Amino acid sequence: MAKKLTVIGIIALAIIASVVGACEVKVHCYNAAFSETAVGEPESSVVARFGEPNIRETAAQPFLRYAASPCTKPCAVRLWCETPIIPGVEAWSVEVGQDRNVVHTAHWVSP
């Protein structure tokens, strides 16, 4: 019985380590993508770099989990990528104007 519990414990730790490791890899990728994103570049480049965003915010549908104000002109759409495991802790946003080019970027971290 003790041997089964040991094996179950090892498997559980391996699963937890895998999930945390995968999250850390995703966060590293988001940080790298964020550092390469420049004002004026096309939305398609941003999506290619970050992957499909978790949220696409518009003025009509604000997403205020991190920001105190909604996406407003010159922002037409705010693209959000959140930390995979615990949403609400860390996110990266890229604001895109009517011309579908980047107008602003932000990295959000909850205290």
C-alpha cells in the first residue's frame, strides 16, 4: 500500500511540475513577444507572435479585469493574453487602431 501511495505521489508531483513548467514557458513566450512588439506594426504580426489572444476587447465590450478604463480612440481593439493557469494575475495587452496597426502596449501585473 505504501508503495502505491509513493507512486501516486510521484505521479501527482510530475503532473504539477509539468503544468507549472508549461505555464512558465507560455509566460516566457508572452514576454518575448511583448518585447518584440512595436507601435505601428500590423495586428497580423502581433497575433503571429503571441498566438490568438484570450480576449478581444472593444469599446462596446470592455474587459476591465486589469485596466481601469476601456479601449478608447485611437484604440479600436485591445488584444489580451493572460497567464494561463491563474487569470487575473498577469496579462499583456496590445491596442490596435482602426487601421489595424499597434497604437499602444502594456504589461499588467496584479500586486
